[in-house]
Amino acid sequence: MSRAGKGSATASRVQPVVEEGPQTRVVAAVDVTPLGRRVAERARLVAEQLDAALEILHVLEPLGDAYLHDGVVKLVRDHRTREAEDMARWLGGRAEVPVDLKVSKGSPVWEIVKAGKEARLVVVGASPVDHPRLGPVSARVAETSWTDVLVVRRQPRVPYRRVVAAVDLSELSAAAVELALELAPDADLSLVYALPSRHDGLMARAGMFPEEIDSSSRRRLIQAKEAMAKFAARWPGRVRTVVEHGPPAQVVEEVVRRRSADLVTVTNRGAGATKLVLMGTVAGRILQAVPCDVAVHRVPGEFRRP
């Protein structure tokens, strides 16, 4: 495996790319822990599903704040580069798509977002210390990435089989369903809509009787199910639907556990989010709450100088 000379990045070819190979690209940001292999393996499965080339990205963050001797810094970086190369060789021997390795230096978030700018998907891992939780780098990538982001929590063994798409019945959230069908076309797909229950307390404080509030909730639930049926009609025979009362993240988490889902898809902004936000509240909470992998479809925001 060859290495480039001095510079900010080292690129290695693990498997040659043929001229008529995949045109799309999946970027998998990995560290050299067992979680890194987990991310790489899931990225391989997804890349093969999308018929996309796979780029393994390992970022060497600055070590100046640790006051390490230059020789120690070089020793650590050389070790991490070799580990990344070993991982890429291992993956290249398993993959049915071309695999590249890129080792870059700099801020992990910036380097990952930059590498994924022209990619179809960026794949990152949860916290390497506490796998159920989302680490700060992955959270920031999910918030600022130009493209869709897949956060890997679980050990991948097979393609996704049970998927939950969190929707709010808006056209923006329909993209979460399309993303689910793209990543897992053969999976059992459930669309989940959480009917807001935050208004019940307001109605009680406004003087409504409990019986009136219950009647209102039942009526709104019927209307929501009718709206969901209309929303899901564009994917006939491909989806099942769930409509329940409660906070969206809590409802989605409960459905994930009941269905033993291995993937949740969501858009970064839904009907209730302003066009100026990077990540809606619901998407952010789902990223933190659910115990399985999460794919976030990026809806571009509209940022303006004041």
C-alpha cells in the first residue's frame, strides 16, 4: 500500500477502481477502536446496497494541547495510520465495491464534513466510550453535514431488516421514508407519527373537564390516523403505519423497542422547524434517545446575514 509524501492527507488505494464502477460515494469516518470496524462494516453493507464506492476516512486530530514530544506525536500518528490501513485492507477483502482510504489531519468534524460534501452518505459512530450515547463529534457532524448522515450504534451482521421512519406528515418528512427505502428496500418499514400531547395540560388549565379533554384526544387521534393513511398512500404495500399520543422521541423509542428495529430514519427539519435551524429539536432528541442506528436526511437550511 503506497503513501503520499508530506501534506495534510494520506490516500491509499485498497482496491482499484474500474472505469465503469460506481459513481456515487459513501464516506465512513472511523477511529482505530472496535467501534471503528463496526462503522466500516455497516458502511460496506450500505455502499453495496447503493452500488457506491466506499471511502474510509481516518482523521488525525491535533495533539499540541497535550504537550507531547514531537517524537511521541509521530509515533502515535504512525501507529494510527497503520491501524487505519489494516482496517481498510480488511474491509477491501470483504467488499464488493471499490474501497479507498484517506488519512487526514485537522479537526475531526471539519474534515468529516468536508470529505462528505460531495458524497451520497456520511457514516459515523456513536460514542467510543458509551456506545448507546452519541459522541460530540458525531452529533456535530449530524448537525452540520451537507449530506445525509448515518450514525452506527449496533454491530452490523446483515442489511437492515426492520426500519422505523419518524414522520410529521409534512413533505419534508416524506424524505425520511424515501431514505429508508433507499438504504433498506427489503426491510419491514413502519412510519411513526406522534400526535402531540402537550396541549392537554393547556386545555385543563383553560378550564376544560377531563372528559372533554379525553374526547378531544380521541377525535384528534382519529383525524391523525386518517391523515397518516393519506400520507402513506404514496407507498402502497411497502409501509405500515403507527400513530400514537406522546412526545415524538419517546414514541419513536417505544416503537423501536417493540419492533426490535435496527434503523430509524428522520429528517433534520420537519414541519415545525424554522428554515434557519441546522437540526430540529425532534431529530436531535431522536438521535440521542433511540438504541439503534439512525439515518438523518439533510434538508438544506436558509441562512442569511442580519
